[in-house]
Amino acid sequence: MIDFSKKPLFLAPMAGFSDLPFRNLVKKFGADVTISEMISSNALVYESKKTLQMLQKGELESPYLVQIAGSNAEVIKKAVLILNDLDFVDGIDFNCGCPVNKVVKQCAGSALLENLDLFKNLVGVIKQNNKKPFTSVKFRLGFNEKYPEKMAKICEELGVDFIAIHGRTRKQLYSGKADYEAIAYAKENVKIPVIANGDIDSKNAKEVYNITKCDALMIGRASIGNPWIFYEIKEKKKVSETLKKEMILFHFEQMLKHYQKQGISIFRKHLHQYSKEHKNAASFRAEINRIIDENEMRKRIESFF
């Protein structure tokens, strides 16, 4: 289902952005693999309604992975067993990269890079209990220092199918530049497929491949307001303004279908991104922030773009 010889493009899991409507949209532009937003293993086990909605798969998504986070082995095992029963899930990805304070305080996300014994234990629990075709792990270069080869080797030894490495430490958050040389060093140390992540866009994709020698690329923030980036990387050409407008409207319809009326307000953050570099973007943003009617929003999108 994932052919690494073809250098596939992954959509990174992004809280608040890589929801079902957005994942369906990037699939139209050639994203090969999509991953859910980060799902708390606690929330999954205690079945919050919102969490179950976040798990839903779009009709265009295949393969589709669910990313879980957590620090308690028993809870993570239960979460994996729940996912095993969902036929539409093709794999489980483990988040060891989220740098956000509230996640780190729970010893989850990138906090696990400070405790490699716990990291190894939890990855092992997922691998042993996962009945899906894929087990993957996404992590950063380290917590304060860079030692990505250590996590990479642990994952390989445990039989993880592939790993994704974000080219920053937890300490950096999203500041500074992603270190592709450090990803390359981790890649040299293992035989399993390695995906490069961090600051990748259509301008530097080829260079990242050349530096890291990675098997795939994972696109995150560069796809927000720019879901056609997957097409631009693969085809090395731009998408027409007409198609962009059509796809922005398609995205809006997908949001309404998924979130109902709430989709109008949630879609504003996407419109803020889509309107960047357009003339009169500031006044357009101010206007859409007040629109609560779907027909009015549709008309405004049509006239602006």
C-alpha cells in the first residue's frame, strides 16, 4: 500500500488542520498517505464523541493512518486494541514529536525523547499489539540536543515499519531551520524507510531528498492554504487560479458536510491562509470573520477568489 521506491508524499498530522475535509482535499492533489490529527490515547479509550469523529476516514483516503499520543502503556495498549477493530484504519502512528507544553507535561509527545526507556517500552507495546499493516513513529531530533539515530535504531530493532523525523529538537519548537543533515545521519544508521519532515515546500523538496537521502517527504504547514503543494512537487508546475478557486469551494462544502453549521466558523482559519498574498486580503478576512450564513460565505468566496 505504501511504495517507498516511488518517494511518496505524506500529509503531516496537524492539530486543528489535518481533519477529514482537508485530508480529502490533499488526496485530490496527489498526497499519497494521510494521517489523522493527533489523537489522545486517553480520549480514545474513554470514548469521547469528538475523538471518534476525528477518527473518521474520507472516501479518498487510502492508505489512512491514525496517530495516537500518550505515556501510559496500559492505556496505549487499549487504544491500539480499539483501532484494531476499525476496518478503515490501515496503520497506527505514534506521536513522539509534539512540542506543546500541555502534551509534554503529560510525559507524551516529544517528552518521550527525554526518556528513551519509556519511548522504547511504548513503541514496543504498539508494535506487539497492532494488527494493522503499518506501525510507524514520528519524532523530533531530540529534546534539547540532537540524537535522532538513537530513536531510529530503537524503532528498527522493535520492527517498526517506517519512521518520520521532524528536523528540529523540542527546545526549538518551530523556530530556526530544520536540520536535514541530522535527518540524513539517522537515515544512514537504519535500513527501515525514513521520512523527512520540517519546512518542506515545493521550492526545496528536491534539495531535501538530495541532502537526507530519505525514502519519502512529509509536508505539514506548507500545505495549509496551499493544498495543491503535493501536485506542484510531483508535477513541477503550478495550479491554475481557476482550479484553486474550485478547490477552495470544494473544501468549504467538505467542511459543511463534516461539521454542519459549525464548519462556517472553523473554515475561517483556512480562508485566512488561502487569501494570503491576494489583494485586499485584510478586508476580506475582517469581513468573513463576521459571516455566519453559508450562502453568504459561498458568495463571498466566489467573488474574492
